Amino acid sequence: MLKVTEIAFCCYAVTDLPRARAFYEGALGLHPTTVAEGQWVEYEFGPYALAIGCAPGFNPSPDGCTAALEVEDFDAAISHLRANQVKFRMEPTQCPGCRMAMVFDPDGNTLCIHKRNAGR
């Protein structure tokens, strides 16, 4: 029987790793923890990791996996993204348990900016 214990990482395909790193590290403020130059970069958050990678046949898509990045201050995060001219796929919205917005990375992949409601 297969027993999943956690998500090891989520990965986005990118076509230009230096351009992608500028976005993930600049606009999103992430810090790389594992780097395989020219192929792969991981950004860890506690036991989780978000990765970006380049490989033949590994193609970006706005409709693939979407990682939700939990932020401390939703309004400040949205202001920061707008100041960095990040393109929004879905404008900020209030949901029953959270606030969220969807943004595109430079390759057109979708990322969710997320803040759980207080008490959740």
C-alpha cells in the first residue's frame, strides 16, 4: 500500500532559468536553497519546497499545477507584486476561508498568492 507522508516539492517548468530566478527571487522574494546551475532551483519553506526547472519536454503551462504561497500580509504582498509589474491572472478575491490572487511567472505558469482567514 502506498502511504504519502508529505509533499516533497512542486515544480514549475521554465524556459529561461536566469529570467525565472529574477522573478522568483526578485518579485517573490524567495531564497534558493538548492541550485543545479542551468537546470534546477529549489526554494524551501520548512519541510516544503517549490522548484523551477528546465528540461527537454518539460513545458510551462498556465493550466498545470498551481502552488499556493501563503503570505504574512496579503495587502502588502499584492502591493509589492503590482510595484514589480507582475501580471495577474485573477485579481485579489475574498473566499470563505481565505483571500487569494493568481499571478503569472515570466513563462505563463500560474502561482497563487494566499492568506488564510484568521482562526484557520
